[in-house]
Amino acid sequence: QVQLQESGGGSVQSGGSLKLSCAASGYTHSSDCMAWFRQAPGKEREGVAFIDSDGDATYVDSVKGRFTISQDNDKNTLYLQMNSLKPEDTAMYYCAGDFVPAPHPVVAWGACDFGYWGQGTQVTVSS
């Protein structure tokens, strides 16, 4: 059973930085894509960034130039470096994987279908 475990969330002031980590385990075949999503209270979940098996990254416009997604395949870990944080970045951040076979439903983003999710880690940015 695929398991994703996030860590690294916390509370910071506006302009600060945090680095999120997501440890993946229990999979037979590597995921084609890994991603970070977030959901703020009263808002819909949104994709923040995803990275494919070639290492190419895609970002939502609101985080471009501030966030960097990366992965360490040897450690089976996904990262999200978040700099210049803003209060509007406050949300629960979730790690997601495009492992197969995928459960249903999945969340599609680009060519990826994310069916596996972590429990989330809270990021709070104060002004």
C-alpha cells in the first residue's frame, strides 16, 4: 500500500521560508509524477507544483519564482522549498503521487492522475 507522509509545516511570518518534505513508501513502481496541493479553509484544493519523471516542474502562477519542487529518488522523498511566503499561502499542504494502479477518484493535472495522498501538513503565514 502506497503511503505518503508530509512534514516540515509550521508557522512563519510573511517573507519567511519553509521546506516541506514528503516521504513515499510501499510502492512497487515509481510514480510518473509527484505533486504538492494545498487547501485553505473555505477554499477548493489547488495544485501548487508537480514534477514529472524527467524532473520537469510545473507551478501555479501564484507561487512561481518563490517555490521550488524537487525530489530525491534515492531517499524516495519529495520536497517543496517555499520562500517569500505570504499570508495567502496559508493552507494545509498535501503531497500527492501518480502511482499505478491508481484508486478512484483521481485528481488530474497535466498528464498526471493523482490518486494517492498524504495526510497533510499545516502552513500558517502571519502578516
